[in-house]
Amino acid sequence: MKLIIATIKPFKLEEVREALTDIGVRGMMVTEIKGFGSQSGHTEIYRGAEYAVNFVPKIKLEIAVSAAMADQVVETITKTARTGKIGDGKIFVLDIQQAVRVRTGETNDDAL
């Protein structure tokens, strides 16, 4: 089992969700976050005054999938979330040692 953590631009969330549903992903956790990467934030002008935006709004997706499906999920997120501009996000893939569905007690792949 793998845990895929992806950060994407907020306006790409629905498109990514639809693409993942189409390939068989049955669930995900979504969190609104703020952060910065290589762009280190940016400056904006509001009512004539320039100010620094040090943290950029992002969406964090957490998706638990079988190991066999991980590469397809990463490819789908990459293809769907890409705009070609700085700040498109990152994807991390981690191993899951154990999963338990609380309601039924099912474990590991059965819990996904």
C-alpha cells in the first residue's frame, strides 16, 4: 500500500478529483494549506499598496492506494494538475505499513 501526498493549485482540485475517480480512486482527504516552494512567495498590489505574500494557497491531497495503482495515480495527478507555470505543486509517495477500516475492522488492502 502507498500513501500519495500531493500539493496542487486550488483551482485544479475538481479536475484532479474527476480524473482520479475515472481511474478508480475511491477516496481521498483534502486539506486547504498555505506554503511556498522555489517561488518563495510573491508580491501583489492591493489598493495601490504593494505587499508581500509569503505563503501561497494550495490544496493538499492524501490518497491511500494499493501499490499496484500508485504509479497510475501519480501520473494522473501530474498530467491533470500541470499548468506549466511555477507553483504547480509536488507529489510524494510513502509506504503504508498498516491500514484499518474502523467501522468493519478490515485491514490493509481490504481497508482501502
